[in-house]
Amino acid sequence: SIPVSVSEKVRTRLEELDDLEEGSQKELLNLTQQDYTNRIEELNQSLKDAWASDQKVKALKIVIQVRKLVYERIFSMCTDNRSSLPDNFTPESVVDTAKETCLNWFFKIASIRELIPRFYVEAAILKCNKFLSKTGISECLPRLTSMIRGIGDPLVAVYARAYLCRVGMEVAPHLKENLNKNFFDFLLTFKQIHGDTVQNQLVVQCVEIPSYLTLYSPAIDWILQCISYRAAEVLLTEMMERCKKLGNNALLLNSVMSAFRAEFIAARSMDFIGMIKECDESGFPKHLLFRSLGRNLALADPPEGDRLQILNEAWKVITKLKSPQDYINCAEIWVEYTCRHFTVCVDLRMYMFLFLEYLYIFHEKFLPFLDMFQKESVRVEVCKCIMEAFIKHQLEPTKDPVILNALLHVCKTMHDSVNALTLEDEKRMLASLINGFLRMVSFGRDFEQQLSFYVEARSMFCNLEPVLVQLIHSVNQLAMETRKVMKGNHSRKTAAFVRACVAFCFITIPSLTSIFSRLNLYLHSGQIALANQCLSQADAFFKAAISLVPEVPKTINIDGKMRSSETFLLEFLCNFFSTLLIIPDHPEQGVLFLVRGLLNVIQDYTWEDNGDDKVRIYTNVVHLLSAMSQETYIYHVDKVESNDTLYGGDTKFLAETNKLCETLIAQILEHLKSLGKDETLKRQSQLALNLFNSILAHGDLRNNKLNQLAVNLWNLAQRHGYADTKITVKTLEYIKKQSKHPELSHFTDLAARLPLQSRT
């Protein structure tokens, strides 16, 4: 069967108790006196049997039933018609028969010889005094309080006092004096704990004094909670003074700080610190007292002038703790206090140093320690400090599973704190810390394990884009390292692993929101795939990049400011052109398939009306086509055959490149023609000179048509006086110098046709 939760078990038990009590009260209406006596005897025997068989819940139900039986039995005897007697009845309205029965109960209880049973039975039916006199309860409470003085065992006595306070709060909550008397009597007898009788008994039972003292806490806490409930400030001050006179017993002081109102404790923080410092640590450690004090200060503010001194006093004790568990138990409270009252967390870094020191020893307990920081903001700050310490002090990469498991949890805690309201600076800081950790993880030549780690990290940190970018770069680097290590041994396993790395990147890139991050990573990952001879995967990356270009917005956010995206797009495309040179054409998709696809996208993209970036891009494509027309390309990828090898100077291929060049130059010239207005003549001059230089560097000027185009562009650049004279002079000097080379002798004629026009 499915286990029942704790809360369900508690609810079930309470319902059982309620059902039993209701049944008992109903039975009373029909019982004769003899039946009632018999019923009491049955319950008495059941109580003994239940206790002997360790059925404590059943025993508790019987006690509650008997206690209710007495009061309800007498109440039912008060009048012939029970419903006519109000709850706030007076003794005068109770019939003599009921009073006589009530007195008989108290007389029988008085005849019990044993002190403890006599006390508990009378306290249990204390409420029955209402049938006898108005002052019965107020008279009995002091007597029962004094009776407890006869109990020799201080632990038994304190729980008797706690029970009496419980009953007193139920039947006469206005009688506060009895509560105080119980507490003061306890203070007077507290020294018995250190007496020979108790100490000898502890030795016999092999119980240490710290463990023994904790048994007092529930009873003391209950008594103090009863006293402090709606109590005047003067009474609480008196309680505090009495504790001082007792020698600032640590156990008692801890109960005071647990029971009194947080505002009361906070207002007297320095007084409590003074009392804590004077306490004897032998039975109850001081750090627990500072923890209790810190809990109050998390709920109420101490005087502003005392806040730093309070922190310093507490931290002196906390930083001396040798046990990491004790440290964290106490530090989590005071970290919250620090974050609440100070802009800088004074010594939070102590935690991270302890983390580094104890990680190997207490690794199985570390994560529960971290989870003890309940407040999320505090837990995240602790995690940030841990990561800062790790990055600073971890000098070598690690694959230790203990460290990885712990720090993944730390990083996940930081990552999961990010929401829609998190500031960008905070996101960048968290991502930087997580990336610092990821860079320190290395499984050596176990590349598959390394990739598995990156896959796990991707699933854990999917909401921080810089982390995903770092993971993509790391996986690309992993693919290249694999290629380097396995050079000359390209097994199927190695190839499959590289494809797995490529797939990781291809799947991850679309999840990024920054479009330029996606573009650049598609390009970079495609280059990695190409370097590993994964040609089809490289094509997929490049096609994805081309299809993404139309989605580039006109403006992008750069450090909080909106800027034109064309400059960034131009830079990306220029890098892309450099890669397109060495990409071999797909055998089924025609000549220059990727180049044409990219040009179509550029043609359809909506460029700025007053910009020239489209023409600059076309000029760069002309450079690319010129390089593609060479017999041997200026660079290659190892073991990848580019178009120079595939086509081998084929005339059809050259015709395609020339045709494409002519189309692009025609587009550029059309744009130059559109810049013939006064306000755009300077742009026309600059673009004309740029195209001239491109033809000079990449064109064959022995071609008369191209030669004439160069001359026309030179004249156009100078026509309206906007050309830079220094540049044109140096350009002409360069042409004349180059003409001295035999293979460039035709430059002599070109130089003669390029006049320098004066601006005057």
C-alpha cells in the first residue's frame, strides 16, 4: 500500500481521538451509576494494557476519555434538563447531588498516597471545581504549584509544572500569577540538576549532560510561552532579571529567547549578548544561543546604533566553530541578518572557504547544508561566493565526481533564481560564474564523458544564454581536440563522436535569443564541421545561417541602447564570404549554390535608404568571386577538396563566376548613378574610389572593357571635388610603381589615363 504522509497520519489520529470522545459523551446519557463505575474500571484496565504493550496513542485516548467522563458525568447531573444549564453557569445553579459527586471525586483523589499520581489526577479534573465554588480553581492552582515542590526529580517536576500551566491556561487563562509562580519555583530548584543525585543517575544511565539538558527545553519553552502570552513588558523584564540572578544558565536563556516576543528580544539585543558571553558552555554551546538570538533579529530590528556591534559579537563566536554543520546552522541565520541590515555581506566568504576545506570530507552532507539556507536570496548569495572561491582557488581542471556533483547543484541554484524580474547585470554575473566552473571541468581524453557532461549542463542551465554559448564553443573545441588526438586514425567511432558534437551545436543554437549569436555560431560550427570532413553537416549550418539573415532586425540593443544592426550584419557577411571560398559545391545543387542563395537573401533584405552597406557587401562578393576564379585558392581546409580542385579551371565554372560578377557590378553602378544628387555626391565619390581599388586589386585590367570601367570610376570619384587628394596621389604612385613589373606593364598605360583633378 502507498505510505501515508505524516500530516495525514496526524489528522487520522486526531479524528480517532475525537470520535472516541464524542462516543463517550453520548454514552453518559444512558449509563446508570453502576454502569458508569464499571466503565471506569474497564478504561482503567485498558489504560494499563495499552501502556504495557507500548500502544501510547491508545493510552492517550483513554486518558482523554476518562478526563472528559468525569466532567461530563457531573455536568449531566446538574439539572433534570441538561440543555438548560449554560456553559458559564455558577455554583448556585448546580444541584446538591452533583456537588456531592464532585466532592467525592476530590476526596478520593486526596486519599491517593503517591504524590505524582495524586497531582496529575487532581490537575486533570481541575475544571470540576467550577461545580463547587467560584474561587475553587484560583485556590487550587497555588496549592498544586506548591505540591510540585515535593517531586524530587527536577526533570519530572518541570514537566509537572508544564502540565499545570497547560491546564491553568485552559480553565483559567486570566490567572497569570500561578504561571509566574511555577516558573520562579523552577528557577529556585534548577540547581538540583548539578546535584549529586542527578549526576550519579546520569552516570548510571550513561547520559551526557548536554543531551540530558535538552530534555528540559520543551517543558521550559511551554511554561515561558504561557507566561509571555500577552504579558506586560515589565513582567518580561523581571523574567530576564531572574535569569541573570541564576547565573545566566544557557538552557534557560535559550528558552527565554525562544518564548519571548521578537520585538522584546531585539530591543535588548546587547543585554542578551552580554548574558550569552557570561554563560557556561559546558552543557549548552553558545553558538546555539546566538542562533536563537539571530532568529529573533530576523523578525524584528534591533536599535540601529547596535546593529554592527551585534553582528561582530555573533561572528566572533561563529567563525571559531570547527564543525561545518555547526557553522552553517548558525551562519544561515546571521547571513540573513546581514543581508537585511547591511549592503555588503561582511564575512559570507568564510562559508566558501569552509566549503573548499570540507568538501572532500563531508561531501555526502554538503548539499543538505546548502539547503538549510531557506531564504532564496541568501542561498543564492552563498552560492555565488562558493563559485567565486572555487574559480579563484581551483588552479587545475577537475573531474572529481564529488566536486562536480556539489558545484552543479550550486550552479543550478543560481540558475533557477533567474526570473523575468532579474536584472541583466545579475544574469551576466551568474552566467560568468557558471561558465568559470564549466571551463574548469575536464575528463582528459575521455571525450564521450566530456560531451555527456556538456549535455547535462545544457539541460540544467537553459535559461542563461551566455552559458549556452559557452557550451557550444566548448563542444566545438572538443570536436577539434578529438580530431587532433585521433589524427591518422579516423575510425567510425571517432567520426560518430564528432557528428554527435556537431548535432549538439545544431540543436542548441536555435534556442538562443540573440540573432547575431546564432549567426556567428552557425558559421563557427559549420567551420568546425568542415574541418572534421562532415560536409553535409557543414552545409546544414551554412544554410541555416543564410535562412536566418532575413530575420535580422533593423536595430538591436547594445548595452541598453538601440543601434543599427547593419554594421554587425556587414561584419558577419564578410566573415561568411571568407568561408564560402573553400566550401565545395554540392554535386546535386548546382554551381555556387550557397553563394547564390546568400545573394538572393541580401537582395531581398530591406536596407537603410540612406546607407551604402548593400553595395559594400556586393563589392566583397566581387572579391570572393575573383578568388574563386583562381586556379589554386589561397587557403584550404585539410582533406577537404574545394572548387579549385573539383572544377580544375573549368570554362563553364569561370563563365558562371564572370556572369555573376557582371551582375553585381551592374548593381553597384546603378547605385552609384542614384547618388548623383548634391547631398549624396560625397558618398558617390567614396564608393566609386572603393570599386576602382577593388578592380585594381582583383581584376584583369588587360581587359579593355574593365580597364575603361576603372578609368570612368577614377574620374567619377574626382568629378565634384570630394575625393581625398592624399589617397588619390598615393594610389596613382602605387600604380606607376607596379607598372615596372614585367607582368604589369599595362599599368603604364592605365596611369597615363588617370588624371589628378584640382579642387580649385
